[in-house]
Amino acid sequence: MKSKKSVISADLEVIRVQTMASKAIRVILEMPEHMIPQMAMFAECQRNGIYLHGDFTAIVTEDKDNANDFDF
């Protein structure tokens, strides 16, 4: 089976991370309101049951109170 890869590039903010009763992990993300094309692409993935695989780049701004606490 062939697979097609498309890139969705967006600025995302983590709003909530929670463990579900099924032991799955749910991550809720938010995007700026001007990213309508990206929102449409995510909605298309949801409608069609398309799974996403991605790498995220954490951008820590120095004006955040906890910027020095960011550690993996």
C-alpha cells in the first residue's frame, strides 16, 4: 500500500495534557486564529481518520517566568 505524506506547518501552544481512562494520552493544542488553512488540514485528518506523526520544536521565550525551568 502506498502512503502519501503532507506537511502541516503551524505554531502550536499546548493547552492541556491528560491521561484518559483508557490509558491513552490526550494533548490539546491551540493555534493562532489566522492559521485557517492549517486548521482545515487538521480537520480533514480528523474527518478521514488520518494519523499524524511529527517532531515538534520547543521555543522558549525569555520573557516567560519559568523559562529557566524548561528541561527535558
